[in-house]
Amino acid sequence: MPGKNQHPELKKYKFRELKLYSSTEWLADNKKKYRQVFDRWNTAYVYAELSFYNKFFDEEDWDVNVQLRCYAVKKNKRELCKLDFSRKVTKYDNVVYIREGWGNKKPGSFWKKGTYCWEAYIEDEKVATRYFYIEDSGSELEPVSLTYLELQGIRLYEGPYDDVIEEDRVYYKTFDESETRYVYAELLLKNLRKEPWQCELFIKFYNDARELKGQVVRLNSIDAESEYFTLTAGWGSNVKGSWREGRYTCEVVFMDRLLAVLPFEVYDEFEEGINPIYLPGADTNINFVPQDDPSETLEVVMKELDKLVGLAEVKRKVHEHAQYIQFLQLRKEKGFPEKERINLHSVFIGNPGTGKTTVAGMMGKLYRKMGLLSRGHVHVVDRSDLVGEYIGQTAPKVKAAIEKARGGVLLIDEAYSLARSKEDSKDFGREVIEILIREMSDGPGDMAVIATGYPKEMANFLDSNPGLKSRFKHSFEFADYLPQELSQIADIAAEKMGVKLSEAAKKRIDDIIVNAYRDRDRTFGNARFVFDLIEKAKVNLGLRVMATEDPKSLERAQLEEIELQDVENIDIKPLKALPHIPIDEALLEESMEELRRLIGLEKIKQQIEEHVQLVRYHRETGRDVLNRFYMHTALIGNPGTGKTTVARILTKIYKALGILERGHMVETDRHGLVAGFVGQTAIKTAEKIDEAMGGVLFIDEAYSLTMRSGGNDFGDEAIQTILKRMEDNRGHFFVFVAGYPDNMEAFLKANPGLSSRFDKILKFEDYNPEDLYRIAMQMFEEMGVVVAPEAQEHLDKYFKFLYRYRDKYFGNARTVRQLVAEAIKNQNLRLAALTPEERENITSNVLVLDDVAEFKMDSSGFIFNKRGIGFRRSDD
């Protein structure tokens, strides 16, 4: 094999990182105290640490030329220094570090407040830029943290990767080991600066052994006007169970100074609460307790409600509701007995985007100011958050949602979905309703339940249980916004997004709104539609700005004004339109090459090649591909013949041809589609189809949907759902079904609609002996194993023998994979039996005849079953 030095054009390095620091203290693992924000009075030098991988590691020494440049960044970059280095990289260094700094040995004498950057060049190629910020605390005597910020408190909550909105956060001092994903820290800090500045905080999570579990760095710009600011940071995984039982700490570091330590525990269940926070250098522990804003009175909340666009009838009823509650409270103060508790539960009826969630939040504040709720937050749920999949799962989910909402509002979106059918006794939505009724009647209170949905469906929801109407005594109807109201909302949306509409752009936005209002149905998005419109216009503004020759030279007004062309370029066509995506030639060639590299399958390859040519022809001649072909495909063949692999490649090919909007593949089987009770299979199947929309739904062993296992088999329900969606969403997704020949023939004949939908059949023949041998050699090569000629000859004969005695359960490539694994195991055992001295005299990656000798041409040793083909060991 030729050495790398015979290819001088190849780079000898791979860039790794560019980091910055000011402290020269050495830490474990060759690390430094890396930062991006420094205080002027504590900073002498700012160092850049450039690291790169040595591609010639363990091969040869070589020389590298490196240049580090530092700039002050204001309106224009001003060079502070340019440092050139020539270093010898030895073959013993896997990672190479270049460290150098600039400044003055006296802290505070060189660096001034401002923005700076280091740039790194290797062999005259710019490989990285790293910005840093110098802040000025005004004094070298005070600890820097005391002049920038003051920690008010920390509290912890659990959530997914993309965080949890503040209203839905539940704070814990102990976390459930089996249910915890990310542990988030919410920091409340007081801003002590009177000018804008950059705040860099390190939030670190340690286990009980003081091992660093994770670290998150938050770099934020702080406005001078912000008296307080909140930051959140979490560590964990979206997969539950990444936190182990034990004690942990969450520690906050600012400018190399430890601000606070918050201990917490992970055990077998959640425990709400807030642990005391340890403050270094102080004897005081603090708690994070939300305080009422004294300026936000009941009158202020009502004024906020009145400021909302439209909703005149809703506002009137809320005012009357508030006045009646005040009347009842007044009667109670005067000694009048009130037998029933004040009813806070309501029904919000209206289409999407009509302000239901916004008003619900104000109702929470309203009730809190009136002393009826302790917190006033809103916890939003829907059917999926409340209904379990199996018996016994629903009640715990509902009770958990209720406890999260305790003290505030439980907002149930599309509540009517909980009452799907009066006749379906096995639908767990009814269990949710019964639990809610008990809670609203006899629960501990301190909660308002608000159910939302469409008018007709909500009427059916209230009729589904006699107890609902008596519990939901208040009904608020949210009408669609009028065009003039939507126009006002557009102005509000623009202001919130930091943009302005030109006169022509505003007129065009109003025209779009009027047309959308005229064509609306009950799914019309109202305010959501308008916000989406402004957001798309802002995106087009950004694209237009960045397309100019020098975007940085533009004035502020040019960066915020949306012009007519930005609105005209908005794609407001309905989402039902089929995608028109150009052919991705690079991806197509990559996918076809991947197909060609597969061993065997010549007929399959030819069919796909012809199909690609046909689709390309139709695309080039402007014909409607999606309405011309179904593209739904049946892949039929014995185990291990490459059906799943080809399905994945075919999905990529369709994506490259532009006939799939997203081009992903969702793999499932009977278990992923069929549920155990009436009505649930259609829902489960529809959810899986929705997940595959814009791509391919791949159903493995699809024939199992038509193989009845008892009196109530719901496979037919899944098939009917799939067939209907294949027709209704024609061209928006494709269905691939795979299975064994006999079973798939029965599957396609089981329903008249199946065979007509799958007009493309790919039949996968068993691999011949030559293909089996080539697959084995390929697998050995991928594992870095060299097969000796004698072993190759034996394997060649053995595959011919296997092929001769195969049956319909023959495992094909799966059998080859098992054989390869067994051979490598034999080789490892052979090497393990040698002494270290003996191993030094042989090549460790060679497979010899003894390693494959157990594969004997003896048919009496076969074990045939549906999982594949076995072979007898030599010692049997």
C-alpha cells in the first residue's frame, strides 16, 4: 500500500478547535480555563489555543506553518497582532496544540472594553475565527462577579431537548431515574450594569463522585434596561434513563468564579420543591420563590385583556364573570353563606388562532389576583397527553397533568377528542372525562379547567357525559377575526418580530388577508396565519439583504423594512399542492452508485434503472409524475435478500428525483400499526402515516396484517386506513410493503384494493453461490480480515453446498453474516490460545483454513427453521 507522503496534495492535518483563555493555570487532560468573556482589570494576556489532528500520526514527522491574528472589531477590523510559527509535528502527536497570546503583563493596561477575535491559519488556509469580549468592571479591587450580576436563585425542572415553556415547568428537588430526560437549571439574575454587556455563564452538572456529567455554556447580550434576566440550561438525553440514581450538584461559574451550588438527587420518583442553594463565601442559603409583581393589579390584568385586538364579546363576558366573582366574594365577606365553591371551569369555543390560549393565560392571572388560584400559570394538554395506550396508563397521565396544572389553569386543547364515540366502551378518553369530573367536583381545588375546540364537536363533548355541563358553567365563543382586525394583528406581529412594513407591503398583506378570509374554512389559522405571513416576509427580507454585494454596509432601516417584493415572494399556496422539486443530480448519482455496488440483484437493478429513466423523461417533458405513477412498491423475497436495503436506496432515489418532499423512510410492522381495541388501530395507523408524509412508509412483513389471529383482528382496519390515505394523499407519500413470496401473494389478494395500489413489484431472488461468496468476502474486508487462499477455497465450496440444499427459509445474506461472525470468533479463539510470544510471529488479521474448517459439507447437520439455516460444529 503506498504511503501518504506520495500524495503531497493531501492535507496533513484536520482542524479540531480554536479556544481562548487568559489564565495560564494547567488543568487535567492538557486543558485550560476556556472562556469568551474577560474583565479588563483581570486580564493580562488573551491566549488562542489552536488544535488539529495529525493525519500522519504514527507514520512520519512533518513541518507546519501556522499564523494567528488578533483583531479589534468595531465597525471595521483593526489588526492587533500577526504571529507566525513554524513547528515540527512529530509522528507521536495525535493532536497538535499551538498556544500563543497577546496583551501586556500588567492586567488592565492593554485590553479595553470591546469586541475582539482571533483568526487561525494553517498553511495559509483560514481554518477558524473565535470572537471574545472584554468588559470593564470599573475596578480591579472588587470581585468581578459583584460588579456585573447578583444571583437571585436557581430552580430545577425536567424536560425534553427543546426545553419547556415557563408556564409548563414543574420544579423538582428529586428526579425520577426512569422518567428523567434533561435536567434544566433556571437561573434568575439581577443585572448590576448600567450599560449593555456580554454575560457568559458555565452551568456544570457533577455526580456524587465529582465527575463532570455535563456542561452548558450560555453567552447572552444583556441590555442596560434589563433589571433582571433569566437563563436556562439543561443536560441529559431525550432517551429516558440517562440519569442514574444518586446525588448530584448543579454549579454556576462566572468569569472563573463559582457563584452557586445547587444539590439535587435522582431516585425512584419525582419530588416537587426547591433545594437550598449554597453560596460560596456566605452562610446564607437562598430559595427561588416566584413573587407577585405588585404593579400587576387586577385592573392592570383587565386592561391587558381590553388591549387585545377584537374579541369584543369575549371581553364583555370576562368582565361580567370577574364582576360576579367579586360579588360572591363580597357576599361571603358580609356573612352570606355560599353552599358551592366559585366555579372557575370554562369552555372556549372557536377556530384555531382566535386567542383562546392568550385569554386562558389572562384568566389564570385574573383568578390569581382575585385570590382564587395560587400560581395562575397555564398547563396546555391534548388527548395524547391524557390518554394511555393500554389499560391502567390513562389515570396516572391525567393525575400527573392535573398536578402540573395545580394552582393554575389546565387548558385541554381539542377536548372533544376525549369523547370520540358513545358506543366505544374501550376508548380511554371516557376515563379521562370521568377523572376530570371527579376532580372538578370533589378535588382539592386550586385549579381551573378550560376545554377548547370547534363549536359542533364541543357540543357533542358536553353531551357525552351528563356531568360535564354542570361542571363547565361558563362558555366563551371566540369568533374568527375580521379582516380589519387581522390587519391590526399584522402590525403587532411586525413589531414583535422587529420589522416594519412599507406602505406597499402593508397594502399587499391586507389583500392577502382579505382573500384568505373569504376562502376560510373552520381550519383557518386567524392570528396564526397572520404571524406566519409576517414571519415569511421577514425571511424573504433576510434573503434579499444577504443577496446584496455588501450586506454589512446597509443602513439599519434597510435591515428592518419589509418591501412589496418580500411579500410578493411569499408562497401562500395551500399545503395540499404537490411538491415541485428539481432533480438533485449529485444525490441521484450517489444513490444509483450505492445500488450498483450491491452484490447480485441484477434484475432489481435493471427495473430501478428503467424506472429512473422513465421518471426522468416525464420530469424533463413537463408531465405530472405524481399523478402518473403510484410509486407504491411491493418488495417480495426470502429472508436476507436485501429488501430493506433496496427500500432505503429507492427512497433516496425518489428524493433525488424530486418526487418526495422530505425523502425520509419510516419503518414499521404490524405492531406499529395495529392496536388492541376497536377504533384505536385507525388512529395508530394514521399517526404512522402522518409521520411518513413526504417520504416512504415501509411496512415489513406486511402480510401479517391479513393473517387473522383471533375473532377481533384489527389488521383489516389498518389496511383500510392505509388504502384510503394512499388515495386521499396521492403523491404526498409512498407505501413500500415487504415480505416472503407465498405470504405476500396472499396479502395482495386479501383485499381488492391492494393489488391495484401496488403497481410496482420487485422480486428478490435468492443469492447464487458466487454472490454469497462475494458478500462474505466483502464482509471480511469491511472488518479488516484477510482470508487465506485455502480458507477462500473452502468457503467457496461451502456456499455452493449451502445453496444446493437451501429451502424457502434460507437466510441468504443473513446466513452469510452468521457464518462470517462464527469464522471470526474461531479466529479470535485460535489467537487467544497462543502465547504472546507466539502471536508476535503471525499476522493477527488473517483467517486461515482452521478457522472455517467447522463448516462441513454434511447435510445431516442442518437445522432448518423459519429463522434461517444452521450448521453443525465440528465437535458435534
